[in-house]
Amino acid sequence: MGLTEDSNICEVYPQLKTLYLDNNGIFSITPLELGRLRKLTRLYLQCNMIDSLQGLEGLSDLIALVIDWNRITSVAREQVAAFSNLNELHLERNRISNLGFLKQLKQLQRLYLSYNKIHDFDQLKYVAALNHLEELTLIANPICPHHTAYHDLTAILPRFYIYIHSCDSDDL
């Protein structure tokens, strides 16, 4: 059985574990009703025009979310509250500055935040609180070219190897 004009992906593939929806010109996740795919563990939404994670609230089995190259400016805590098993999150090349939503993601092991708008060192306290985090990218955020960035980052994130990559403002 396949998708028809009147069918819904959630009804046709209720056991779906991995879904690639990258490069599809998606503006909003909500109409896709992806929260109904209760067995979904990996979701790839990179290279779209998404500005919110609204619509993913029911995905409690999700372990990997790739949503790079979109238009996300903020993530509400309630949008990620169900992600109790999430261990990999790709949010590179968005417009995120506030990391408060990370408080909800206690199992996170890999976090990719390069090319966002993180300019406040205080936001890194949310990263530092992620006890399982093994891998982190912050390349080309406004905090990186700061003249004391290396010392500030090592003080906040002592268990990480810090590599500072400066970039031109045109890269942001």
C-alpha cells in the first residue's frame, strides 16, 4: 500500500523508523502530522525553510534529529519536551541565539550548533549541564571570534577540547 492523495504518511507507514524529508521546500512541520509517527527514531529535515519545531511534540522515541539549514530562530522547551531519548541534534546554519531548550534534552550526546547567532557566553551554561554530551560544534557563532573566547569557553566547558575557528561576518 502506498501514499495516495487522500492518505496520510502516518496511516500508511505507522511503523516507520527513519524519515528523510530534506530539500523539500517545507515551511511548517505541523501540517505533516509527524508527531503521529510514534515509532520514528531518526528524522532528517535539513535544507528546508522551517522556522519552528512545532509539530514534533509526540516523537518520544526520536534519537536523532537533523534540521540544519533552516530558518529556526528559537526553540521552545515544550517543543522538545518529549525528546527524552534524543542523543543527536543537528541545528547548524539556523538563527538560534537562546539555548534554554537544551535543559529538556538530558540524554544528548552530540550537538551541532555551528553557524547560528549565539553571542552570549551565559547561554553555554545549558550546554555545560548536558552530562552525556561528547561532541559539540560551535564554529562561526558570534561568541567564537571574541578575543577571550578560548578562555571563556574552557572555563564554561572544561571537559571539552576547544577549537576556535574565526570567520568573517559574511559567513554568518
